[in-house]
Amino acid sequence: LPPALHRRSDTPRAAAGAVVVSPPPHRATARTPVGAPAAPPAALSLPGPEDAHERTPRDLRLDPARSPLDRRRDTLLRRLTVCGIPYAREQGVTGAAGTEGLTTRWQVRWTPATAAMLTAAGARGVTPAQAAEGVLRQRHAAERAEGGPTADQVVRGLTEAAECGLPALADERLTELAAVLPASGTLPELLTGLDLLDRIDAGHLPGPAAPDDPSAPDASAAASARAARTARTAELLTSAAVRQVDGLTGSEDPEDARALLELAQRADRLGGIRLTDALARLAADGTPLIAAAAGAVRVLTGHEEAETFGGRVASWVDGAVDSTSRAALTARLTGVLTVAGPLLTVGVGALDPLLHRVVELDDTAFLARLPALRGGFDTLSPAARDRLLDTVEERLGERVDHLDADDPAEPARRTAADLAARELLTRLGLPVPPPPHDDRFPPLSGRPAATRPTATPVTAPSTGATPARTLAPADRWRLVLGRRPDRLPPGAARLATALDELYGAGHGEGSRSGLPGPGHGGGSGPRGGREPSFPGVREWSEELAALFGPGIREEVLAAAAATGRQDVLAALDPAAATPSVELLRTILRYAGGLPEARLAALRPLVRHLVDELTRQLATRLRPALTGTMSARPTRRPGGRLDLPRTLRANLATARRTADGTVRVIPEKPVFRSRVRRSADWRLILVTDVSGSMEASTIWSALTASVLAGVPTLSTHFLAFSTEVVDLTGHVHDPLSLLLEVSVGGGTHIAAGLRHARGLIAVPTRTLVVVISDFEEGAPLGGLLAEVRALVNTGCHVLGCASLDDAGRPRYSTGVAGQLVAAGMPVAALSPLELARWIGEKTA
């Protein structure tokens, strides 16, 4: 057996080190050392060498927060895992409503590899605690040798030290956390650090362990000091997280919306005033998704009335009149529902304006907005949409009959009450409303009488033509929410079937019951409506065109492509597709994994999108670059004659002839000569192509192609993630450049700047523009050193926190602030603003 011997102990600290690892006395196949504790133990009831015959792992569910024995087991298993010993594998556990689970699950099995690795781990310590601490300190030393640790490394290091119950190392990591994370951490990293501090403070992790004797005189003082230290660190992280909110202006990620809500819940006592101001700016200037999320957070925190916000949500429906505004409607609803989905269920003031607006739209306007509405509400889980539909039906007056359908006496009681009310109104001389079966309100075609809407239809204004509203209010909401399709009339069922091909039953709570997920062609699985499923994308595309029109069809197909449906790309019409960076980004995302035959079929569509976007961009950029494009005047013959300058230079020779005309004798002609390339300006675009920079990468490639056409500007294009690729050879062809760019991976800005420094020939005539979100994955010291080196050479350096049509940034404000201090200005620019900056520098 390997020298892994268990022993019982009367103290918790010794019990946590229940496995003793010692080096072999004479040879690799060591025997039990003389005087070693007896093995194997029943103290922790874990599999030992005698259980090596078991072929399947044992499943353990531990409760460290309530059971001291489970706490010792959990700590031991984590120490062995850190040492790389193949013995236990942790299984994920999630608490109720996605909260942290207090229990842990493990699969444990003793194998020959376990015995071998226990022997190897003895080189780092005698006990599991010593071996785990040795491994973690070795990692810590390697991080420091590379200039770190980074924010991610310090969070991971504190987590491992706390889980393994190593108080000295946890104290060191906690000190690093307070120093590193506020300066360079992103918002998700800061929130992760705050969660970790909460877990340590609540006792869910051992962390800085309590003294052996809790009754000791200094035990209470030590515990108070540790709590105060943790609280100060949490305050630092919360303040840094509030500062990061301004860096979310350009975010299109629902995870950032959730982070806003979590931060708002934490910042009630720390930084609340600053967060309120930042949320107001975000709601005014952010992308549709993040601005709507910020508005919802303001409602939840009491800084805006729910009725006011509900009216704004309804106005988004009114403004969805074209493809751009309909995409914005989907994004806004996604932001609101990601943050505050229950707000529409319980907040009547927030729901009523949207409810009435959907009901009041005529059929044509409603159908034009239906896919966008469905896409926004698909953010909610199926169970949440069911609850929202219950609320809507109650507000519309259709929920009552459904709830009391099992009581046969209830309709009689209601009929009697209705007749009594009608008789009272007649005696008072008041108008009596028509009965539900009045001929002025015919039922929908094909709809069973039992399911006719009982709510009074919305009447049209007295002036103008009456808008068509054949869809009942509740049916509209069933279509918007994608639920209860069995209660739809046949015409509306076709709409539900077409949209369920894209959205299906959704995800999250309730997604396993009822409908399956989105279809993928071929009619897989039942649909939401009662129509037959679509055999392929072509049939689905034709149905969309018949129901919604060609324009909406292209939008739905583009949305399907964005969700991963590669088969719909072939159905997009290059001539009819609306040029947009979002659609181009979706196509390029799949271009690398497509076979050459399918990629060749997509090239006309990609070429159309790239050419149109480049043409639109060049039209805006060229006026800002006119100064850079002008050739230098010269007196040497050659080139074209510069007529305006020649006339100004020879006004002294002007003579009036006999017929009254003025003649100028050009004694000093001025010509336009080409500028020598050696005197040109050099522009080096250092572009971040990590996974979070897709949109900016496309804008950077298009902008580089436009700038490459400027005669006096030599443009270089460097793409970097964790590696650097020089794509300058493709810069004159935007399509080729985009197809060569591979988006994804981490972020190493220092490597990109190091490569750019090697391209500098004349520093004073060199522009280095870094386009990144500045979420550096490498140690920050290397990046700051590269920036200082570039600045010291004398070249012009600029950091672009974002490069898109609106100039809305999504970046790390902490890192950007340190780059500004190092000498690199940082700004969020549109391509036009970048061209103006280049024109000013090269004028």
C-alpha cells in the first residue's frame, strides 16, 4: 500500500489532516513505515485501499455548514483535489432559485492512481494540509514571477485557500485581493470577490480559521478584527464595482444586466448615491439592452415610478416601425425582463400601459411587431410566461370563467347577478351594455363559441377608417408569450407554429414540460400551434413571408441565425437583406466552421453586406480625411497643374485685353506632386479580437480598409487575443480581412503593443491606436510598461474603449484609468471620430 494512513483525532484541526502522506522509506512501492498511525480509519468513513475493488464511485452529499464531520470530509477532499490526487470529483450543486447551495456533492473512489499520487504528494508536506499549502504557494510564486497575480488569479487563490482551510495563506490572499481587485478587476470579477467574502463571513468557507479554543481571551477580539478587515475589503470592492458601471454603456450582454441588479442590491449602504447617478447615465446613454436594464433597476430601487417606466415600455412598442427599431424593442425587453421579470407580473402600474398598447394596435401593426415582442419575452422561462399570462388574463377579464369552470352553479349565480344589475340600470335610466352575444361583435372565424372573448373590444376613434382588430386581446398575449396555443383560433395557430420554429418552449423553469426547444428544420418535435410542422427551412421561410411579409421574414431568419441555426443562412436573400453589423457578425461567426461549398454559397451575401457597410462608412469618413489626402504643392514641373494656387501666385501678371477679358501669364506655375512614402504617416491599428469584441472587430476591419485608401497613410492591422497576427496584407480588401480574423480567446494587450513597437520607423509620424475593452488577462504591470515604452519613443498613442457606429463603450474603467496615468489617452469613439483624430494629427 502507499504510505497513506488515516488516524482518528480528538481535535477538529487534527481531524482535518486525517491523511498522513510521508515519503517512501526505501523504494517506490513503500510499505507502512514503522510507528505510523494505524490505517485505514473509520473516522471519516471514506473509501480507502481496502475498497480498491469497487468499480463505481461512491456518491457523497455533504453538509459542511451543519455537520462537523462533513466539514472535515469536505476540507480533506478539497485538499486532495488541489494536490492533483485522483480520488474525489466535485459535482455541481445549485440552491433554490439559483442561489448558492450549502451542501456539496462528491464522487469518491480509491484507485491505484490514488495511491501513486499520494506518494508523490509527500514531497510537499506530511499532512494533506501541508501538501495542499505547498501546492498553492508554488502556484502563488509562479504568478508573482510573471508579474502577477491578476484579478482572476487572486480570486481563485483566495477561494482555494479558504476551501482548504489554510488560514495563513488565506490571510495573504485576502491582502492581495484588497490591493489587486479594485484596481484591475472587471465587474463580474468584483462581484465574484464580493460573493467570496460573503461566504467567508457567513462561515460557508473555513477561510481564516478560528482559534483552537473559542473561549480564549483573545478569540473574540481576533474574530472582530477579521470581520472588520473583511468589511473594509468589501467596501473597497463595492466602490470599485460602482465605478465600473460607466464602462457598461456599450454592453449587449444579459449577464451585465444581471450584474447591475446584484450590484444595486449590494450598494444600498455603500456607494448608493454614486450608483444612482451612474444608473441614470446608463439609462440615458446605454445600448437598448443595458439602458432598459438600468431603467428597471431604478424602478426596483425606488428611484423611478413603476407607472412612468411602464409608459416608457409601451412607447418602445409604438416606436418599433422598422427593422432597426424592432431589433431595439427585442433588446430592450430582454434587458427589462432579465433584471425584473416578476415586475410585470406583480407591478400593475408597469404592466397596464404595455397591456393596453398591445391590445390597441391594429392587426397589421401587431403582426409587424409580434416577432420582436416574442423574442423579448422569450427571455423569461416558460413557467414565468405562464404566470404572466395568468396575470394578463385576469386583467382582461378572461381568467374568471377558466378558474371557476369546475363549479356548475357559478354560471347561474353570475347570470342572476347580471340580470339584477341590468334591471337596476334600466330603472335608473342608465344605458345598458349589450350582451356578449350581440351581433355587433361577431366571433372570430373558426373560433369555438365557448372560447369567445368576453372582454369588450377596443373601439376605433370616431374620425378616420376603423382599424382591423380580428385577434382577441388574450390571443394576442398568448402569441406574444408563446403559451397555451391550444386555445388559439386556427388563423392565430399558424402564427404560433411559425414562431415556435424559432423560439420553441424556451429555457429554464418549465422548459422540460410541454413543448421542446426551438426546431432545427425537418419538423422535429411538436409545435406550439396545431398546424403541421415544417419539413425544412424553405417551407418555413415561405410561411413566414405569407404571414408577416418579406421584410419581417428576413428579420426572423436573421434572428434564427443568431441563435445558432446555420441552415437558415442559405435562405437569406442577398439583395433583400438589410446591411447590419449584427447580421454580418452572425455570418462570420460560423464562417470558419462551414465547408467550402457552403461558404462559397454565402460569399455573395457577405460581399453585399461588407461592400454596403464599407460604402456607407467611407462616405462619412472621407470628409474628415480630406486634409490627409491632399498632395503637396511644388514648383517643380510634373504632375497635375494646381490651378487655384497658380492663379494666386501669378496675379501680378494679370492683364486686360482689348475685348475686356483678363489674361494671366503663368510665370510661376504650381504643380501637385505625389508625397514620398518615406514621409507618410504610419497608422498601426492594434485590435482586440477576443470573444467580447465581435462588433468592434468588424468596425475596426471596415475602418482599416477605408483608411488604407488614403495615399499619405500607411495602415497596419494587428489582431490579438492571446496571440498576435499581422493582417496588414489583407487590409485593402475588407472581405478578405474579415474572413481572416478569428474572433475568440483571451486578452493580452501587452503582446499586441510589443508587436506594434517593432513596426515603428519614425516615432513622431506614427499613430498607434489600441481598440480593446481593456480587460487584460495577463498581469497589468506588463501592459503599463509597454504603454510607457511607446509614449517615451514619441509616437502618438490612443486607446479606443469601443469602436462602433454609436461610440458606446463596454470596457474596464479601472484598467483604463491606469493606462491614462501611464500616458495613453482612452476614449470611446465612432469611426468618424477616429478619422477626425487621425486627420488632426496628420494635418
